[in-house]
Amino acid sequence: MMKNQGSRALLCICITIVAYLTFMLTVVVGAPTPITTRLGDWVIEGDGFAIYDIKTDTQYLYLIGSDASRNQWRIEKRRIADGSLEPSFGNGGVVLTKKSAFGSASAYSVEIDGEFMYVAGYSMGYPDPCGRIEKRRLTDGSLIWSGGDELCLKIYYDIAIDSNYMYVVGTRKSGGSNAYAIIEKRRLSDGALVTSFGSSGVVEYQYYSGYQPVNILLGVVIDDHYIYAVGTTGFSSFKYGLVMKRDIHTGESAGEQRGIDLGEYNNLIADSEFIYVVGYVNQGSGDYAWAIERRTKNLSYATGFGQVVSNPSSGQDIANALLIDGNSLYVAGNDMGSGLRWRIEKRRAGDGALDSSFGEGGFMVIDVGEGGGSAFTIAKKGNCIYVGGTPWRAQSICLANFIYMPLVLRNY
């Protein structure tokens, strides 16, 4: 009997202690917060002008863009853990290539497949740009092959790959204008055009013609059957967002939509049901607002979340990149609320609403120093996202799980 009373007394003491600790956690920590955000686990600022794309594997980040001189490509390999350069890659972690003797040059997109990287961009020729593609080893950055636009009339903006082929989008210039949007299908093994696709490996598209039209594709994704690409069409004085769908084998059209008025689509991603598109809409008087869209694979707006317009300021706010992670979208671009700053938003993929657990009510604004800048690319690995842009800067933003389990007291 005494033993039983002692056990009950000990139990009461334990419950009292746990209840007190729970009360203190509630007072000190506040209401339960499932996700908190740590900014600046590491930040790197390099010698380049802009980072336009980032890809990740299990240990490394691969960053591409333009060098500080803006007349050659810059490719970096960095460790995910701390952002430091991997010295075994290129020259101390950096490859400089495609230097132009006639003006600017930049790498715009990179894809990796476990052994190689495939990089697309341009290098200025005379008098027009030359679209360029390189295949390099991930381990040391050594060049496997280099190819692309032999006539120096193209700019390549984005690239997607499957097990055998690459799909490259951009524009072909004619008469000083971006006259034709283009999709090319090439072999991964040697970069050669696949002649059964389009016209000798190339699809050209022109929604608007006439004096100096603008027809550009800026983003591309693929599935087993189709190519989905976005960009802009129109003229310099007015442009429209463009989204198209093409057969992955033949290049034949499977649909197209001219989207937002007076704006453009900059990038897209896809899951099994939808494609998600980002860009901007010009609301007049120099006021650009983010445009974030969800469309079905038939290109129509999806029910429940078709388009969200986010307007952080009365300046030229532009969404440039996005990724999907489960039920969440992360979108990166710029915010001109007080100078040109990076902006990252987290939204629910189901309805497009901001996720208030991220940053300040669903978004972050990051001051990147004098002169400002814009975020152009975003990637995710594990519990962290990695953002890059102008100036040549990459930053990790990690999501820390905090689990709060309230004590449940029961009568015994």
C-alpha cells in the first residue's frame, strides 16, 4: 500500500513538472509555429555579373551566368554545406568560357544528369548573337563538346533534358529583331540536331510578324509526350505572354495560348497534373506586378487557382523563377518597394495563397547592397532553398522544423 502511494506521488510530481515546462514553453516561445525560416546560413558574393541558373545534386551546387566583364560565361561548382568553391572543378571551382570579342556573353540555363552538365546561352558575334551549348563533366568541368548556332542568329534561354535528348528554347533574330521563337531538339551524346523533329531539328514560331516583331521562348519543361514552353510575343511597344505545347517527337503543335496582356512569361515548372508559370503584367505607368499562374496540361487556367497577381510596389516588380516542392511553390524575382531588392514568396500550390509560415507572412525581401539586384533562379535540396541573381550572389535559406506538442492530462 505504501509503495503504491509513493508511485502515485512520484507520478503527480512528474506531471506537475511537465505541465510547468509546457506552460513556460508556451509563454516564452509563444503560439505553436510549425515552420520558421533562417536567413543567411551562408551567403557568397563572387566576381561575376549575374547568376541565371542553379542546379543541385547531393553535395554540390552548379551556378551559371556571366562574368564580371559580361563578355564571357561563368560556371561555378560549390559545396552545399557552406557555399565554398570546389577546387577540383575547373580553375579553383570556376570555369570561364565562351568569351566574346564583340560584346556580351552569358550562360542562361544548366541541366545535370549525374555525370554531365549541359549549359545553354549565347556569345555575341558580329553583328548578331551566336547561340551556344556546352557539355561538361560534373566532376572537373572538362569540356566534352561545344556546339549550337552556326550562323550566329540565335540566343538560347533555357534547356530541358531526358535520357537521350535536350530541348533548347530561345529566339532567332532577323533584321535586328527577335523575329522567331525557336525550339531545338538535339542529342545529348554529341549535340547534333534530331532531324525528325520540326524542320531538320528546329521548330520556328511567329505569332506576330511585321516590323521588328518580338517572339521569344524563355522557359521549357517536358514530360513523356510533350514540350511545354513559355515566353513573349508582340512588339517592343506591347508584348503578351505566350505558352505553347508541342509533340516531343515531331514538334507539331498541340496547343497554344496568348496569356497576360502587356507582359511576359519568364519561366515554368510542371507536376503530374499542372504547369505553373511566372512572369509579370504591365499595369500601366511603369507599374509591373508579378503574375503567377496554374494551368492544366491542356493550357487552360486551372479551377481554383488560375492566376494570382502580386504587386509589391508601384515599380517594375518581376517574377523570374519558381520551384515546386510537394504542395508548395517558391517564387523568386524582384521588389522595387524601396530600391531594387530580391523577393521570395512561398505559396500553396492548391490555391495560390501565400503560406504565412514562411518569412514575413509568406514572403521575404532581401537587400543585396548598393545598386540593388534581382533574383533570377531558385533551387531546393533537403530543408534549404538556394537563390541566385544579380549581383553575382547565392544565398541559402533554410527551413527549420519546430514541433510543439501540447501536454494532454488524463485522470488515472
